[in-house]
Amino acid sequence: MIEAESLAKRYGEKEILREITFSIPDGEIFGLIGPSGSGKSTLLRLLDLIEMPTEGTLSVFGEDALSPDARFHLRRRMAMLSQKPIIFNRTVYENIALGMKYRGETEAAIGRRVREALREIGLSDYSRRSARTLSGGEAQRVALARAIVTDPEVLFLDEPTANLDPPSAEKIEEIIARLNHETGMTIFVSTHDMLQGQRLAGRMGVMMEGRLPQIGTTVEIFHRPATKNIARFVQMDNIFPGAVTASQSGEVSIEVSGKIFRAISPVQPGKGASILFRAEDVTVGIDESPKTSARNVYPGRIKRLIPSGPFVHVIIDCGIDITALVTIRSAEDLNLSIGKEVWVSVKATAIHVLPEK
């Protein structure tokens, strides 16, 4: 559906994007995450043909999207919803119908599609209301309806729920997932909300400083990040530099500050490597000899307890500070407190080994 090769974008001497290469098949929901200012919105504007790249090639629907002759008719097959959509001082019906009127559709066709779109966004009774009286979540749904009423084959979403409360954001996500499931619409969603990306997308790309250093499944992005910068961005708390000291049958031993961690990796002995693992993959126990199949078990003392919604981040001094994530109920059951001696365990399969370059 979309193929980009070595896309770059500069404004004067300022380089915003460079060497962007990826492809998206028909019917996929593709997520794009990355820090603010990394170039996500600029990439969306290139894909939606609002702007042209400085370098590179872009194919959409199998056509050269950068050809002047193709740009207009290709854009008619796509739609985009921005983070802060424009809502006109008209009725909800008129806001949604606007794109179809510009295309010269008949009033009968417009009426039918607007009614369908209103049902899809759950606002069937809002047709004659002034759009300026809507809540933020309702206005975003109206803008989404205006985008989908023309039956686009590709829908671009730029931070579609950035300014919405959780219930409104959940409703938008439901609509997006249903559109993809029921119509097969290809959807490209840029979001700052990493959990939203996990919920919606089958594959994701990570933007970093104008580049796209990793594309993969959500498991790959969040558990096997390609760089330490990506690991920090996806909130992987435990990142430690070390060196591989031994390897046998695919299991390696990695020395980190005098401790030996065992993990699954092809990295050979004598190589520098960092180990990375998520806080939720760390188990905390109070037994001296914990019953676990984990290959990495260490004693430690709790340094900090940091509440995080229904969870608690537990910082444990094991010679290195290991962070675990436990539920508040588990923390209470274990009577966790600062200074308490505990045991931590991490499975070898939960540790991602990142060779030093």
C-alpha cells in the first residue's frame, strides 16, 4: 500500500528527516512512536502528500506518489486526522459533509454517508447540533467522521487522542479498530501514547532524531529494542553495561559490576554488551531460597518505593540498582518497605542482550 525509500526532508539547512525506509501492506494498522520533535508529524505530511520530500522515493497504491500527475488523485484516496482538527461554526452534519460537497457528490449520497458516519462514531442524535457546542472528545469524533465519510483507503492519524480524557480516547480507539476490522482500511497512526500504539498496531516504528532506527512487532519494540535510546524511550528501567564472559549452547554469561547474569544470545565471549530487561519481568520475593526456575537470583535491599497508579516501582540494591514492578496488593502482601531484605529473580529469556558497537 505504501513504500518509502530513503526519504529525507530539509527546511533550508535544517534536516528534519533522513534515510526513512519502510513499507506498509494493505489493511495494516501501523503505529509510529517517538519523542516530541523527532519528526513524526513531518513524516505524516509527506505520506499524505501535503509536502514533498527533499530526497527519496514514495509509492502509494503502486504509483509514484511524487509525480505531479498522480498527487491529486492519490490524495483523494487518502484522509488525515490531525491532533487539533478544525471544527467549523456549522452544524455537525455540515462539518461532516464538507469533503463530499467539495467532491460534487449528490445530496442523497451525502445524506446517506453522513448518517452512516454518525452511527459509526456514536453521534446519530447530534446531526443538527452546532459543532462548536461539542466537548473535545465529541469534536474529535466529528473530525474523524469527516475524514472517513469519503471512504478513504488509507487513513493517517496524527496524535488522535492527545488532548482527550481516557473515556473519549477509548471511544476513538474503538472506532479506529472497528474501521480496520470491518472495512480493511489501512491506518497509519502517530501517537505519543505507547500503550495506545500497543493496543492498536500490529507493527510499530520508532522515530529518533529524524530517523527510523527500528520497525517491528510490539513485542520486539518493547522487549527487544534495537538501541539503548529506544529502550529508555519505551521505559525499560533496567539497562546495565557489561561484558560476555562465557557462552554455551546459546546461553551466555555476562558480568555486570561483579555479578554474573545469564541470558540467551549469540554474542561471543570477550565482547562488550549491555543487558536490558523490563521491570515487570523482575520477581520480588522474601524467601532466602525462592522457588523459581529463573537463572538469575540475587539478594538485595529495598532502596525506594515509587507508587505508579495500581503498581509500585521497587528499587532494590543488589550491588546494582534493579527496578521491579509489582502491584500494590503484592507489595502489601509482601510487606515491602524501605530497608527490607528481599530476593530478586529474572529469567534468562527475559533479558535482552545488546552488543556494544
